[in-house]
Amino acid sequence: MNSEKKIARLLGAAFLLVFATSLLSGLLRTSVVGTGSVSDMLVNISSKLAIWRISTVVELFTSVGIVLLAVLLFVVLKKQNKILALVGLGWWLAEAITLAVSKLGALALIPLSTEFIEVGSPASSAYQTLGHFFYQVLDRQGNDIHMLFYCLGGIVWFYLFYRSQSIPRLISVPGVVIESVALIGMVLLLSGVSVTMLIFYPIILLELAVGLWLLIKGTGDGLEPRQRLT
């Protein structure tokens, strides 16, 4: 029972870690990039290199947190359906890898922005082309793909949560719905269809609710998967 309580606390902490690092890195990145042109972005990055580096490192911590979270979820939920748990683990490992690889774009923008300033910030040059590729294609598109993997894994995990009843169905059922809606949104977004970002905001509340519940549950009876429902 004590080990189950520890796993519950670790799982809740992992959810909250990923929640916190994702939110922090996003806020830091937005404060640097702004809403201007690629040239403005390069100027902003060169003048706020410390913040940009911190944002990138924090996002790499997010990748580590995702791996930890996926492994813990597999340990907890494999008793419900080991094959589905392996599928969920695979999707979220793919998510973590994709997110980490996408940060190559953010890292590449550091020397590019510095050199852009050193050569006098030319209005039309290869710097803008490279800046667009590193940020919009490698970093942001990579982030979109990582969200696609997140949604696929999230549907699996919340379905297994529903089967195990290890969290209230008031959370697990909306969890499946929220992840499914977000998955449809990501598919449309990657297909070039304009999608409102509002459909992704419930994910923030979902991760916060699950993380807090598991921490509280861990201080009580622990997270003990029940028998599979028929």
C-alpha cells in the first residue's frame, strides 16, 4: 500500500511538473518572440538570449517529465490492459522525443540572431529565411506534432483511468473527450485548416486537476488499480 501511495504522489507530481514547465516555457518564449516579423524576432532573441536559453532548457525538462510521466502511467495502468498501456507509453515517448528534437530550431536561432545583429540586421536576406525555418518549421511545427502524439496517448491513458476508476470518472470521462477534441484540432491544424486555440485550453485544466487529485489520493488510500470492468 505504501508503494502505491508513493507511485500516486510521483504520478501527480509528474503531471504537475509537465504542466508547470510547459506553461513557464511558453510564457518565456512568447515574451521574447513577440508578434512582429522574423527580423523583429531575431532582434528580440539577440537582446534576450538568457530568457531564450532558459525557455529552451525548461522545455527540455518538459521532455524528461513526459518520459517519467509515461513510465509511471504504464506502471499504474498496465493491469487494466497491457497492450493499450504499451500503446500509450509509445505515443508519449514519441511526444517527448519530438519535443526535444524541435528544440534544435530554438537552439539554432541563438547564433543566427547574434550574427544577424552583427551584420547590421539586413532587411531582406537569408537570415529571415533561416529564421522562419528554424522557428516556424522546426520549432513550432515540431511542437504541433508533439501535441498530436500527446493527444493520441492522452486518449489511451484517460480511457484506462476510466476502466480502473483510480481517478473520478468526473475527470476521466471529460479527459477522453478533451483529448479527442484536441486530437481532431491538431489533425486539422497540421492539414492547414485554421483552428481556434480555445479548444486546447481545457487540457491545461485537465492536467492540473489530475495532478492535484493524484497527489491528494496518494496521501489517502493510494492509487490501487481495480479490476477491469466488464
